Amino acid sequence: MNTPKSLDIVVPCFNPRLDWEIILGQSIDFVKSQLPEGALNSVILVNDGSTNEISDKAIENLVDAHPELKLIEYPQNKGKGYAVRAGVKSSDAELQIYTDVDFPYEDKSVVAFYNQLEKNEADVVVASRGDSYYDSLSTFRRLLSKSLRWLNGLLFGLKIKDTQGGLKGFNAAGRQVFLQTRVNRYLFDLEFIQKASKTGLRLKALDVMLKPDIILPSPSPMILLKELNNFVRLLFSR
């Protein structure tokens, strides 16, 4: 029997919700139970300069219950893109998947991503969000998200237009391209898909469903301004 490919799950974290460690622990338990025995190498939690809710006791409890958990932390918030790259750089597994600390999509999605990569069906697997996702958003965030998808096709010529799903996985070839990204905040996802598309990697989109208790707030004006700057830079660096 072939040994299954090893997987590291990278989880960036910044000021999470109150019960974050319970949700993370439950998701780890589910994913580990559904993967082949020995496949889950590490869950790499990257504390991106959180100022609340990340207590030593919560970390201690998680590590006691889940010895595969590894912690990376630094004092100043640097952005989700920076945090995910830090986790991926530290990974020594054959495959990597990253998602948010609250595992916002159904846990079975992580297993489905692993199966695609383990069977060598794709180099990069990307979350594809449907109508149920957009129904859960505020009007402003829905307009923002759909506008970005439209621009991704129109200006960047991407076949996979939904770049910001927050759940992606890749093999060694995808990892190499991912580590070439430079955007430190949310549009690192767009940068990655842009680079992966240009280098001829095999990209595959899988449908995902949000968990029912997930609340997605609208981004602040300051974040939008920073991301607009990143968008323009990516557009002119194509």
C-alpha cells in the first residue's frame, strides 16, 4: 500500500473570535479523521500580531489535544499574505492547504482539496464560492466581491476569476510559485492565481459552502485603499 502524501494546513490568525480555539480544534479533529492515517503532518497556526484572544492557555490546550499543532508568532500585524507565506515557508510536508482560523467553509472541503492534490489531479486547488456565499454577504461586500471577479476576468484574463476564496491548496510546484508572491495583505490570493496561471500550472476550482454560523464583515475603508493600491500594482506588473 502506498504511503499517502503528507499535508500541512496553514492557518493565519489575527484577533480571532472568542471561541476560536474550540472551532479550530473541532475542525482539526474532523479533517484528521477523514484523511488517510498519517497524512496530516502539521497544522501551522500563524499568529499575525494579534492583540486579543490569543492566550497562552488557549495555545497550551490546543497543543495538548493536537500535538501536530505548530505555532509561529510575531508581535506586529503584517497582513494575511505575509502570515500565510510564513507558514508555507516553514512547512516540510509534500502538500499545503491554507484557510482561515475559523475554518469558514465546510470541513469536508479541506479533505476534498487534499484528495485532488494527493491524486495529482491538479497543482493548485482553489475555492469556488456560489450563490449561497453571496447571499450571506452585506450588499456592499457582495458588490465588491462580484466586481473583483469581473475585473479579474476583464483586466487579468484569468479563467479562475474567484481568487479570494480563502481556501487553497497546492503541491510542490504550486508552493514554489506561491512563495514568489509579495503582496502582504488580502490580494496575495489574486497575485498567486495570476502567477500560477502564467506559469502553466494545473489549476482546479472546487465548489465550497460556508458554514452557517460564519459572519463576514465588510472591510474598512483603510483596507480598501491599501488593496486598491495592490490591485493597481498587480495590474501594471502583469
